[in-house]
Amino acid sequence: MANVEHGGRAGNAFGGGAAERARARLRVLRIGLWVIAGVLAVRQLAVVLSTPKGERVTDLETWVGTNGVLHVKGSLYDSTQFTGTPFGGLVLKPLTRSAEQALGWGWTFGTLLLVVALGLVAARALPKPVTRRASLLAAPVTISLLMLSLPVRNTLYLGQTSIIPVLLVLLGCFAVRGQRASGVLIGLAAALQPTVLLFAPLLWFTGRRQAAVSTGATFAALTAVAWAAMAQDSYTYWVHHLAGVGLGGEADGLANQSLHGALLRFGLQGPLEIGLFLLLGAAVAVLGLRRAVRYARDGQLLLAVAITGCVAVAVSPTTWQHQLLWVLLAVVGRVGRKTSDRYMWPVVVILVMTLPAKMLVPNMPALYPLRDNVVLLAALAAACAVPFLSLQSPYFRAPDSTLYAPARPARFERVPLLPSWRRALTRPSLLLELLLIRVFYAAYASVRLAAGGGRPAAEEHGHQIHSLEKALFIDVEHTVNHAVAGIPWLVNFFNFYYTSFHFVVPLTILGVLYARRPADYRWARSTLGLGTLLALFGFWLYPLAPPRLMPGLGFIDTVHGTQDLDNPDFGALTAVTNQYAAMPSLHFGWALWCGIIIVVMAPKRWMKALGLLHPLFTLSAIVATGNHWVLDAVGGALVIGAGFGLVYLLSGPRAAAVVAAREPAVDISTVPAKAVGTRS
């Protein structure tokens, strides 16, 4: 052993082997990420090019198609369909005929190449020093995020040009040499999108004054050229429409994620709205640009560019969805002193920029202002509020470590399959948990609603389940349903239990675990999430009519009242949930999960016994009300059991409560592998 430790040769061989394995894993991961990026790119192309010609690249069609605005001899702005600058129209006019000949194909492929170039430039612009792992993985991850983002998807679908100004700014800041060339590129971007002029102060106050002057001069020169060539159009755009105000869709539409659009949606109009917009816009511009200058001087130029872009999003009179890409770049900012806090900001940005607002915010009238302005709020947060860490902060590279419970030995040699999935003892971010729960449930509800094979298949499967239950002598639904229907107080009890406890009890248990036992909260939340995810396969593959919707079997719908089974529009909930998503029963599955959690963790026997009553009452309620077959409950138990099993396989046994309570928490990364525990 002494020779191995101090002789050098054996130790080096072992270290070399470990390093080679690490490099091999990194290569596999990098290839996998590039494959994902390629698949997403092909997917976006397929979506656009498979759309009928009259429905895809509609903005480009409006400009260059038959009788498009770029064909007319009058002003480009005789209609409000063209929202670009006069210089943009001047550049696009010579391309009109070639664009017509390959409308959609050439433009879509070209836009896709611009997105890839944007991802490569952004990946190379990460603040230094960058680890080898980050430098190798940054490009495919960035391109994948761009492909998933709503601005890029919207740009590809509409045939817009909004990728070009962002790419020109990044090229000017990170790719070209010389301040004059940098300013020319950013000035060209400003000629296409005037709010890009906000980058001139950023350049000026960070010592790149020649680039700032070059930006302004290039913008002025190109605008003057457009004015000389298209005087009427230029006057209409810059004077009559005040730099494009009023062009495009309605300014108070949800697509306009600017301060001006938000104020209009709040009901403000006239001089009051204009004055408030100018005041708020000036405040955001001053505060945002000061922060951008500070982070640029700190060495985080990409973050400074993102903040400046977010300022442009907020202060522009109209900022349409395809112009919101600046917000996604703000994902590079680091926030939080703890490792567990480090994921909050990037996850929020990615969710906001890739998912529709209705998936992020519940559909409640009180939350409409948040839902309707969620991207604007993210831009304002990035520009003015989020406390991004400085490169000089000790927490930038080395945040406070998360405390983990010691690993417990598993019964099987290869468990856990994911050793990095460790039992953190600290609470996760509450806001992040609520956001992820909301997104997960919205995705679950959407898939559940979309799943199914139609009424005939669901009823056929209902007869199959009924016949199987008869063969097993467990077809008790009809007897229980009619027995309960004759007792009014029992009907009211089971109806209330069915409609009320399905969400209340699981959320209460999660809340208690979050507050009192964070490590167990993470374990319990993961088991419930995986079990629910598995249930979606049942909804999709085996649509099943519940007893209350089976014609000819005589069941009584005690919850919704008498239904006309000759009419396929059953009940008031048909529009919001899939009535044929009965197998497996998550009513029973979630109730069983609650019972297991209480039995495992409750300190008193009477608590454990009380916990078992919930799945028992739930089973009675789903059968008595005619909403599920008995075998649906069996299916619910199977998917929840599979959820517990998957968490065990992936992360190993649950960290015992006694370990968390009596043994000191440790950072597992500092403990030798043999000291953590052995596997039997």
C-alpha cells in the first residue's frame, strides 16, 4: 500500500484511468447534447415546413408575397402590416423576388443557421475562466435552449428577422476585432431595430467610446440612406408613427410585452399613460444601464449585454414575442450564495422563455396581471432587481455547499443507478418548488386532456374491465353505487370527499414535510411525481369510460347528476378534463401515496392508523360515486408503487429520519467513498 501511495507509478496509472473515464463520459455527454440540439432543429424545421403555405411564415408572406407591402409603389406603411424600419424595407426589397421563389424554405433554413451562429457566439462569450467541461458543453446546450425558446419558434413560424439584430450585437461585442468594426455591426443592428441604440451608452461608459461613436454614426448614415431613397416611408415611420409606434398588432395585446403594452392592459390611456410610460421607461433605462455597466466592468460582458437587451424590451413601445430573445441571454447570471439557490434564476428564465404563460400561472382572475405580463416581469427583474453575483464574490465560483445525509447501503449491488442523486438536508427554494409543481401539473393536465382514443374505444375498454371484474368476482360497483345513492347523507359525504380531498391532503402532506423534514420532502415529492408521470401512459394507451358514463349498465352519477349518455358531451367538466382518463385512478393512487407517507413518517401509531383511513375512504368514494372501477384503483396503486420503486433504483434507500436528526449533516463531496457506506 505504501508503494502504491508514494511510489507514483501505480497511483498515476489509477489516476490516469479515472481521468480517461471522466473524459470518455464527457465525450458521450457532449455527443448526446449535440444529438438533442440536432433533433430539436429538425423538429422546428418539420413543424414550419409541414404547415400549409398560407399559414406559415405569414409575416414574410405579408411583406414579399403576392401584393405584399414590399411590392407596392406607395408607402410601406399604408397598412400597419410592415413593422420594420425604412432601412429594413430598403434591404428587403431587392430580395423580394428571390424570397418569393423559395418562400419559407430558404428563409427558414437561413434563420436556423442564424440561430446556430447565435448559440455558438453566446457560448464562447461566457465569462472567463471557464472550465473545460463548460466550454465543451456550452454550445449544444445554448443551441438547444434557443431552439426551445418561444422567440425563436415564433420567428421561424412567422418568418421574422428578429434574430439578426441580436446576432449582430453579439458579433460586435465578442467576435470582431477593433472598436470601429464593433460599432458598425451594432449600428447596423440599430438601423434594423432602433432600441439597440441603448447599447451605445453601454459601450461609452465601459471605455469603448470609439465603438459607441461608430454605432451612432452607422445608425445615422444608414437611416439617412433610407431617408434619401424612401423619403415618404421614412417620414411616415419616424414622424407619423414615432419610430414605429402603432404598427403591427394592437398595442394592448398580450403579445406586446413592453411597459407601454402593460399600462394599456391595466386600463390606462391618453396623456396619463404616455407620461407614466415615459417616466417608468426612463427609470428602467437609467437603473438597468447602470447595472449593465457595472457587470461589464466586472468581466461579465454577456450578462451586461443581456441586461441592456432586457431594458430595450421594457422601454420599447412595442415588443412582440419574436423580439424577446434578450431575456433568455440573462440565464448566464449567477444568483445566490448557496448551491441549492443557484438553480432558481436559470430555471425561471428557461421556463418563462419556453412555456406559455398559462402553464406558469394558474388561470385565476386575480393572477391575470401576472400571467399576462410574465415575460415583461422577467425582463424587468433581470434589468433592475436580480442581485447577480460579481466575479469577485467568493460565492461566484464556490457557493456554500449543500448538506447531505450519509448514504444508506442498498440491497442490490447496482443501486443507486444515479449516485449523484443525493439526499439534501436543506429546504429547496419554495418559489422554485411551487413553480415546478405548477408546470408539472399543467403539463399533466394538458396530456391527460389530449390523451384518449374516443368514446367507442373507451366504452369497449369499459366492457372489458367489467367482464374481467365479473370473472374475478369483484364487480361490486353497481351494488355499492345504488346502496349509497339511497342514503342522502352518505351521498353528500362521498361526493364531498371525492371532490375535496384529492388535492387538499397531498398538498398538506407536502407542506408539512417541506417545513419539518426537507430531506423526506424531496423523496416524497419525487415518488409522487414519477408515479403521476407513469399514469399518463395509462391514460394515453388505454382510454377507459368510468362506470357513470357506461350506457346500459345503470350506474348513478351522484356527483354530476343525471347524464344524457346519448350525447357525447358529458358533464360540465368535459371541456377541462378527459372524462375517459380513468385507468389508472390517481384519486386512489394519490390517496395511497398519502397513506404510505403517513405510515412511514408519522411518530404515533394513531397517526399511522388515521393515515390508512384516507385511501380506504377514497376507494369507497370513487366506487360509490360511479367514477371508477375497482381495477382502476389497482392501476393507481401500481403506478404509485412504481414511483417509489423508481426513486429507490435511481437514488437508493430513503435517508432515515433518525440519521438526519441524530447524526451531523455532512457534505458528501468531502467524505471518502469508503466512509460513506458500502453496498451489500
